Amino acid sequence: MESFSIHSIQSNLLPMPHHQALERLYYASRKPKVHAQIKTTEIDIESDDEKTPPKLSAPRLWRHPSSYAVQALRSPWHRTLLRLQSAVFHTSIEFFRHTMGYEYLVVPVTTGSVSSPMGLGSDSQPVTIWLDDQATYLADSQQFLLEYALRLQDRPHGVYYAGTSCRGEDPDATHLNQFFHVECELVGDLAQALLASHGAEIARCAGTTAHLQQLLRLFWTNNHSFPRITLAEALALPELTDEMWSFVVPGDSAFGRALTRKGEQMLIARFGGACWLTEMDHPSVPFYQAYVPDIVPPGGVAKAQCADFLLGVGEVLGCGNRHVTVNQALRALGNHGVAAGDYQWYLDMRREMELNTTGWGIGTERFLCWVLGHGDVRDVQMFPRLKGMDSMP
């Protein structure tokens, strides 16, 4: 399982909301697509036509580790996965290298500074290992190294990498403890590229390609952007129910609120298939996300300069600005209850060179779940690595 992670300098784009900046970055160099060139494909499940291939269903082979290696070799579902994962990989490289002109960063598999330490806003549990009699972590993300690498560029522009994200929490239908991660703004063009090259295969698994066409149509008809809503606006919607949100710290409103998966699904349905959720309560996100300046209501909670793109099973893409100064980073570490000493080099880096940077990432398994019209990310891993289960191969 590989991952892509990317950081870039976007000083000319930062005055506008960062999610709009990402969309502008990604689509600015592209000519408008000819809508008629993309056709919706349907699979008639009831058809007796021998020329119509049967609809594929996920075989859920991950539940049987001992027979997985042999059964996956016989599985049309897994053959389709290989081709779709390859398409995502090559489209990503094309975007990073040729469209954006970013430089590649070779990264280690271990880290001494996990990007989601235990504290307020942590969205993962670190994986501790012993390597050569020394305690360290398997990397959950190498975004800190990307921030570092930007400062090595003569004219900071952008860097990316391929690696593995390892998490310690339990997997479920919407989350994996090891996964392929592409950090960039790719949703629109990826959907178009997959429709053009793999439409029939997608239809065979999902039953249709109409959802891909609908996502592109939503982008085109919304002034080449996607609908967006702040957390505060979402929490005020009349259709919001108690099961759609939760306190960041159970029972304590002082640390803010966050949407649950059901809340994300409500927004996806409300906006016709996808939307940006922006300005989350800062205690609900990792410490490295920058604060939204001047948006702290009396007795309220500070907001984060970040956004999640909601699609399919929920959050598929996340992005956010980083702290520029040492004092900003120290404030966030203190507010989140994270020991500053564990991130001394991260602070020193800002003392040496202040940069206004933005990072973003797309969860490929979740994206492919949506592409395939499927609801369980465990079925879109080529080589399952599920916590508590044997892995073969």
C-alpha cells in the first residue's frame, strides 16, 4: 500500500478560502471539458443478454486470510481493483510532476514525530515499534517532512511522496488502519479520467457510472467549484438530529462539536452528492492546522483553517493551512495538550524559516469505494492489512 502526500506554497491563493484555492490550482490549467464526450454506462442486472457482463459484487475475501492469496487471484473484482488503482497512481503522478511541477521527496517508513499525537483533535492512534532496540513509530503521515523539504527548495513551490500510512485504531467499513493516501486535489479530473478509461469496468462493479457523471455535473454547474458549508452553518441546519453531531470531548461543550458519519451523509445528500465542510472547531482537528483569525465568538471555540471534502462514505479529501510562526504552533500544542518538547525540531524549523504552507490529501480507498458504488473500504484493499488479522500475502 502506497500513499501520496503533498505540500505547497500558495501565498497568492491564501486570501480566498483554501478549498477554493485547491480547486483553482487544480483546474486553472485545464480547458473546459466537452460534456458530451462522457457517456453514462448502465448494467442491467435483470438482462438475459449473453453479451452483457454480470454485475460484480465484492467477494469480501479479507474475512478469510488463510485463503485470500489464492481466491484473490481468481477474483474479477480484484483484477478491476488493480487497474483502477493503477489509473489513480498514474493520474496522480501526471498531476504532481507535469501539471504542478512538484519535486519528489524520498521518505523513511518510520518517524519520531507522529502527525496525530494523542491529544485533542487526534484522528489516529500512533503505531509504536522497536527497531534495533530503539522505540519509534511507523509513519502515519510524512507531512512534517514535506514542510521541511519545502524549506530546502530555492523557490519553495511544492513536494510530494509515496509511502504508507499506518494507524493503530480498529478498522471498519469507513476506515482502514493501513491505507493508500493521495494528498492533492484530484476529485474532478480523476472522475473524468476513470470514466474515459474504465467506464465499463466501473459499471460492472457499481451497476452504473451515473454517480461519476453527477459529480462532474455538480462541479460544472456550481461555477466550477463544489458546494461548501461551514461547521457552524451545518450545525444550524433544521434537518440536523442529535445522532449527526457529537461533542469533541464527551459531555463538555467547551471544546466544541464535530459532525458524525451520519452528519456527513446528511450534507452529502443535501448538496446532491458532494460538498466541502469548512472551519471545523479547532479542538476537533490535529494541532498543526492553522487557526482562522478573528473568528472566536464570545465564550466560543476557535476555528481551524481546514476543510473536508465529503463524498461517498464521508470524508474523502482533507486540506488545511499550517501555522506560520513558532508562537502559533506553540499555542496550538498547548491548547491540544501535546508536549512541545516532542516537536522541538518542528518549532526550530519555523524559527529558522517561516513559510505559509498548505497540505491536502485524498483517501484512495474511500474514493474508490465511491467510484465502485460500494460501502466498505475493506473490500478495496489489494493486500489487506487489518488490525488483529493475519496478512497473507
